[in-house]
Amino acid sequence: MTSRTKVITTFEVDRSIQPIYTGGDAGLSRNGQVLVTCLGEEALLTNLDTGQLLARIEGDGEVLTTLLVTPSVSHLITCSRSLSMRIYSLETSNDSPELLHAVLQRTLKPHTTPVITAATDRTGTLLATGGADGVIKVWDINGGYVSHTFRGHAGVISALHFFEAHVSVVQSTLSARLKRKPRGSQEADEDIYVACAEEPEDSVLVFYLASGSEDGKIKIWDLIKRKAITTLDSHVSVVRSLSFSREQNALLSASRDKTAIIWEARTWKASKVVPVLEGLETAGFLSTGAFFYTGGESDILRIWETETGREVTKEQVVGSEDSGILHILYNSSLDFLVTVHTNQTLVLHSLVPLRTLQIGGKLDPLPILRHLSGTHDEIIDLSYVTQDRELLALATNSEDIRLVSLAAKTTDNSPSATGQYFGADVALLQGHEDIIICLDVDWSGCWLATGAKDNTARLWRIDHINHSYECFSVFTGHAESLGAISLPSQPPPVGSAAHSNPLDNPPSFVLTGSQDRTVKRWEVVPRSIVKGDKPNPRAIYTRKAHDKDINAIATNHNSTLFASASQDRTVKIWSVEEGEVQGVLRGHRRGVWSVKFAAKETPPIIGDGGPASSSRGLVLTGSGDKTVKIWSLSDYSCLRTLEGHTNSVLKVIWVPLPQHISENEVSEPSRHRGVQIASAGGDGLVKIWDANSGECDCTLDNHTDRVWALAVNPSDGTVISGSGDSVVTFWKDTTSSTIAASAAASTARVEQEQQLQNYIHHGSYREAITLALQLNHPARLLALLTTVVNTNPPDPTSLSGLKAVDDVLQHLADEQLFTLLLRLRDWNTNARTAPVAQRILWVLAKSYPATRLAGLKGKGKGSGLKDVLDGLRAYTERHYKRMEELVDESYLVDYTLREMEAVGFVDEDIAMTGVVV
């Protein structure tokens, strides 16, 4: 009987969808391609066109309070709660021209309190920081020194803005005279108006810094005169945003007092007060300054006319109470802007409609180009959708379903592209009123079913080709939230209308399970049969299923049976048609979180009692008792229990062989591979198991939180895991390539070992030592060096014994040199091999400077040069002590021999005397 070849299964991270924004500051480059966002204590730079991560800058362990990038993306500045400010220079990466490399230039402590806000000028050479201590500092970014320090605000600095304003020459000459007059007096105001009216065309460009604080006051600082020229006091709450338009020569300020004010730069008087009627967080001029935008607590983007202060956007639906706009990212050279929302999403809006807007006209809300999810929050469930598996549906601890693109990188690099790159948000399925807990798709991927805490289930029609994503039916009837849902998985007959056109043929039924402990089967009625837009579904039957919450429902391959898993530690098998219990699976010691039927083509599983037929089917379950169980539907017995997780098993799936590979193309490792299953646990791990042996083939670790969601692509075998850390990981089966690479490496090693033997046989010590170091053969390397050291006679002026070996030892790479030092340390521990180790160590000490040796580093932890030298020193001292003791003992031997010789001479004289007598 031949034994099956053991195949080592390997999976590697192919791609992943990771969060890019979790709150805080955000920035945009001048060309609109580089997006800078906060991710906790880290700063991320992302290509806005392709979604590619350009650079990730690690923090100092504290959350970032301020983050900004220069307009030309030459520098990045971060400030954290640790009171430190870091300035990075951004350069093109040498490894990949598409990526950026951040080099830390300097770390500073700008303020005695955290930096609340910061701004750079348009050239990217000056940086202004405002702290909670009310102090403003202006920095030279390249030099890293403070050029200005401004004090005058009584509270936290909340807004900063560099700008250049045209000021009348006459007004500038009057500055000395105005100082001598009472501030705000009528005579001083009249002088300013007269000066501006006399020569409005004769003006100079002055560099200013505007600052706003929590007391509602705005100060204008002259960077040349290094002082405040005026204080604008009209807001009664925190000033959150400042913007300047050179075309309008006006400053715009936005406050949480629900007003926006436009200030004339020549007189610094309020020319227009716009009652926005919402607390504002951001505002700014658009293009030529004819319009300006606002965003705040209402979570809507509004456009206003600068001249009249009239809102040009039509009335919009206000967002929820906990939503709002934090930032709006815009540059005058762009035809779009980005709104950053409190729900950690970013939305791109097109500004093209503003080009044709007439004065006094009205404008529809700006068209949305695409959404960007800063983070997907806690991923509860996921599944492939569409027939080609081009989209991924995510249930993200919210009341909406996010459809994410899995397409390759788009070739259209324009910012207004549809964003069909990997990880891009394609659509948002809105309709549920509470958090969505579960989802499932049918065989075609065109129909998606969702269940939520609002006690309802919904059926969605996914038409990706026509960009149509609509709710087809709403199922209402459960008394509590839904925790499980399932659609029939059996495809219709090939050639039928339902098979060729699945979009017009919805699933025949939907199964739901709820916290009310009941399961329902719903009839799905096509719209062609009923009148109206949406059919009114009804429950065909309702069954009291379990004693506790129902966590999962699954349908078998031919849609005749379904299984329900519950917190009552049992799994029940039901008939789909009658809704009658066919069997109960008992054996778990905690609640059952997941259940899956095996596919029709799954081979038999070898259980403890022998092979188990899969004609009736197999069931896979995962439980809170940290185990995975495989059950037979023939007698409802447990075939195998898989143990290995250190926390609850939250999801289980069967891992099929890829469908697109024909029988002739199946690799040899795949032929010997048995039935595999995947499980995800609360320990943040995904495990791949051999169902026959019950052993864990491999453990996949790329998450920092519990893994709730698990799915597999049947076409290529890719396993997808979604976790509470907001990361979606795509695991590629690399078993075949790993075995092929291992076989190639083994063959190459055998050839190199034979070559080493040839070198040794022919006395080619130079090549032999180099190859022995490369192959990591300590014994053969020791034998070679022993032969060299014991060469008789040695080469003249040679340190080791052979000049060729000296040349090899003097031209080692750092890695080879460190490896040789490790070998010398080991050989030095043995008295028989210590002479060789000492001789070679002496050669190395003579051949390399101390600076070269001090810079050597090992790969593993605790394998630095200091550890190696400590080991060498300890045994070297022991060897020298032993040699000193031997020298001392040699004196006793010499004395004994001399005395024995003297005694021998005396005995000889006595013997001679006796003979004479």
C-alpha cells in the first residue's frame, strides 16, 4: 500500500485593503494627486488617482494632533501629543519611482503645549504653528529655526493662514501717523478710507499671517514688521477656518457661531456677514474668489456667492446629528474638492458645474465623483458579488453595505476617473436603519441578501455593468434583530433563462434567523408578477428553532436542506420545503458561531471510524469552545474535531480546488492535497486545516483583532479574511510555487555541495572557503581552515599559512564576515579547535579596521557583534588561563627530570665503586 505524499500548504498575503484615515488632519498636494491622512499615530501618503500607498511614516507613540504637507510635496510636518514636531523631507524612492521615501530631517519641541493647528505658505518654505498656549511661531522649514514668535491671543489658536495682500502705498505711509491716534477712533478710520480712495491702483504686496482663536478674535500679523496690524473682532465663537482671495483682495473667516465673514483687505472691515445657520468647521474661496464653500455640522457641502452672500446650491438633506464635515481639501488649480467627514469617509466633488453658473442662478449639489472610505471600521461579514467576482460586499458595523472594487489599477490617471482601482469604493447600499450583521449571495453573485438589527432583511440587485445597485425586496416580520441569512446556492439548469440572465430572475426564497429564536423562509416574488415597484414578500413558514440567539444559517448544494447554528450549542438540520427538523448536531460546549455545508464534489472524509460517505453531505461548524467540527449527515455524527485556536472560532469555510484549472493542469502537490477547510477566530488568526488528518496545515497571521469574516474565491482559491482592525486580507495559495522553489533550491544546493567537494579535492582553498561560507557548512569550513593553518611549510609573509586564503579572508562581505565570526566563537569553545579559531581571529583583526568590525550586525535578535565578542573573550581567557597553568606545571616536570637525572648519576657512581671494590 502506497502512502500519500505529505504536502506542506502555504498561503501568502497577495493584497490587502487597509484603513488610510481614522480622524484628525488631512492634506492634499497642489496637483491633487497626493493625499495625506492621519492613521492614529501614523501618517499616510496615498495616491488619490490609483489608491496606492506611497509612504507610511511611523509616529512616536502618541496620537497626531496636526499633520500637513507642503504644496509641492517636498516636506511633511507632523505634531503629536508628545509635544514634538517632526519635519520629513519627501523624496522619490530608489526601489520604486512611484513611491515616496520620507527622511526625518529634525525633531523639535515647538510649544510647551500641544500644537493645535499649523499652516504653510504657498512656496512651502514657511511653517506656522499655533498651540494651546496661545502662542504662534513661524518656522523656516529648511533651516528648522524660528523666524517669528507672535503673542497676543488669549486662548487656543484654532486657525492659521498665510496670504499676500495688496495694500495701498498711501495707507502704508500712514501707519506711523495712525499709531499716534486712538485705536478705532473716527479720525483714524477716516484717514484709512481717504488713503484707499485717493490711489487705489497704487499698491504694494505685503506678506501676512492670519490667526484665529477660540475667543472668536482674528489677528493679522505683518511678517516684515513682525507685529499685529489689526484685530478683527466680530465672531463670538471659535474661528475654525481662514482663507484669502488675491483676486477679491478679501479674507474669509468661518466660525462655529454659524456665520462666515468676508473682510476687505484694504480697510480690514467686514464687507459681508453671511449667516450660514450651522456651526462651521471649514470654508474657503474657490478659483477666482467669486464663490466660496462651507462645511460643518450639517454634513453638507454648500456653495455661496461672494458678492451677494447668497447660497447658490439648492436645498439639501441635512445629515444625522453625529455627522459633519471636518475639512475641505482644495487647491485653485483643481476642478474638484475633497470633503472629509466625521464618519471617516472622504468624498470627491466635481466643480465643473460652477463654470457655467450664471450670476443669480441656482446650482444642484455638486456631483460626487467617488467616495473614499478612510476606514471600514469593524468588518463583520463579507462576500464576493457580481458574476466575475469584481466587487466585494462589506458589512462594516454600520447600516450600509459597501461595495469595493477588486479590479486592477486603472489606466486613467485623471482625478475625475471612476476610481475602479483595487480597494476603491464603488457604491453604498443604503436602506437599513441599524447595523447590518450578516449577508449572503446567491450562486450568480448578482443578488445580495442582508440582515440587520432593525429586524428586517433586504434583497439587493447588483448590476455592476450598468452601475445599478437597488433594493429589490424588504422582509419584515422578525421581532428582534437578524443574525443569520442565506440564499439558495444551487445554480439553475444550464441553458435556462434563470441561468443565462440571473439579473431578471431573483432567488426563489430567502432564509433568515433572528434573536427571537425563530427561522423564517420568505418567498421572493418577481416584479413581473406583481404590480408596483417593489413586491411585498411574505414568510412561507416560521419555526421556533432554538432556545437562544441564532448566529448562522447555511443552505446545502441542492437547496433541499439548511442548517441553523445557535448560542444554545446546537446545530439543527432542516428541510427547506417543509421546515421540519431532520437532525440535531450536539457536541459543542459553547455557542456555535458558524456553519457551512460541503460542496457536492467534496470527497469522503476519513473519520475516526473510517471513511465517511459524503453522498448525503458534510457539515462544518465553528464554536465558542475554540474547536472546529466536521459532521456527517448520514448519521449526524462528528467525524473529526479540530483544535488549535486560542479563542472562539467565529467563521468556517470549505477551501475548494480552483475551478479554472483543468485536470491536466492540476499540479502534483494539488493532486495529493486532501480536503481543506479554513477557520477564523477571535485570536486574530486564520487557520488552514487538513480535514482528513485533523492537523493544521498553516496559520495565517495579518490581523490585530478578531477575524469575523471569511470567504473564498472558487475560481482561484483565494481566501479573504476581514477583521475588527478594519483590514481585509487576500491570501493566495502558494503551495505549488513554494514546493517548486524548494525543489529548485534543493537541487542547487546538491550541485553546490558537489562543487565544494571538487574544490577540496583539487586543493582550491580560495573557492572552497567562499563556497563553504555561502552554504553554511561549519564542519567543512573548519576542516579547510585547519588544513590551511597546519600547512608546512607556510607561505612566506602569510598570516594564515596560505596567501590565497589571506586574500579570501580580507575581502569578505559583511554578512560573510559576521557568519565567520559566529563560527570562530563556536570553535573557540573547544580546546581542540581553539588554536584554529584564534589564528583566524588574529588574521581578521589584522585585516579589517575596528570601524568595519564595529558596524557588523546579525539578522536575529541578540546576535550583535557585542554578543559574539563576549563569547570569544570568555573562552579565550579560559584558554589562556589553562595555558598558564600548563606552563607552571611544566616547571615541576623540568625539576623532576633534573632531580631524576641527578639520582641516576649517584646510583651509577655507587655501582662503579662496588665493582672496583
